[in-house]
Amino acid sequence: PVLSKVKGPIRKLKDVKVLELARQMTLIEYKLFSRIQPQELCFAAWTKEDKEIKAPNLLRIARRFNTVVWWMVGLVVSAKKPSKREAIVNKFIDLAIQFKELNNFNGIMEVIAALNSSPIIRLDEIKRKLESSAHFQELKDIMSHESNYKKYRDTLNKANPPLVPYIGSFQTDLVFIEDGNRLIVKDQIHFFKCYLIAEVIQQVQQYQQTPYNLTKVPIIRDFLEGINPLDEDTCWNLS
């Protein structure tokens, strides 16, 4: 582990080195991803009224995603000086680069979602910084939703586990399958629909088989598990 010189509980982002931040966030996100059960991916269970019962683990990783995104946004917009805002943005870009090295595509998308959010994009100096960052633009291009996430899917297929995929792309596939195919057709089970769903589930399970060989650092984990995001309205007002 790459540890900071801080003794006692970590309270600020600056007290954690980027590499170890990426590692510990990846361990947290892989654990959430690895707990998703096959039945949670069937029949768009996460969209139903009983989703808390039918898809609890899928909802947990989605909520963690949103928590991290608005935590990042809050840190940027809460900084008073432009120089400090830029320093935080640079750290998050470096974080996304480390996520790429770790094959944590969920983490990359968190950074992109945060830095592309309305409260941050309206800051001219940050917008110019992002537009001039070759690394950020490259990662943004990889994770683009254009052509149904084609570049991301190509990158994911070439990646060797362990990895944390962006679960949203699987959800997109499953909703498309669900909406485009009835389960019962002329009193017969639509087996091709079942096959398509099973194909997505099999891919998810494939990526759940290989855990990361990284050391847990409790002091950093405690910091990350205790982050408190600002809500969108507050972030907008601060920016």
C-alpha cells in the first residue's frame, strides 16, 4: 500500500495518495459488484416496485456510484480558490487514469459523470482544463454512450480480469431485451429472449470470478465509506 504520513483518521482527500485511493475505491466497488445475483438482472427487477427485495445489490452499487459522483462534485465546488478547484480536478483526472490501469471502468465513469456534471461544467476555468486534458478526453471517449457504448465494450472485451465493469451498460442491454421481446408469444415461451438475458448474466458472472489481489487499508476504507456527498442543488448554488 501507498500510505500518507497522516496519523489517526483520514479526514481530507489530500491526505490520501491517488494510487491508494484508486486501489481502495476499486476494492469497495468490486465487492459491491461481486454480490450482484443473477435473479437481480432478470425482467428489469431494479425498476419494479419491489426492487429493494428483487435487486438489493444492484441498487447498492448504483447508490454508491451516485454517492461518489456527488462527493466529487461537492469537493470541487466547495473549494473557494480557482487554483484549489483545479488541483482537485487534476487529482480526479489522475484517479481516473489509475482506475484505467486497474480495469475499474465503474470508477472511470464516476469521475467522468462528476466532472461532466452541470455544477462543474459551468465553471469556465474547469471546463477549459477538461477540454485541454488529453487523458480526460481519451477516457471520456472510451466511456462514451455513443453507438451503445461501442468503444467501452471493445475495451472491456480486451481487458483481462480482475475488473469492475460499468454496470449501467448491462442494464441498458437488459432493458432493451425486456422491452423488445415478450416472454410469452402465442402461448409459447420466447426462448430466444431467455437466451439473450442469460448471455448478459453470463458475462457479469464471468467478471465476478476474479477478485483483486490488493491489500485493504482500513484507515482509507473508513474514510471512503464515510464520505458525505452534497445534493445537486447545493452543488449548483456553490458553483
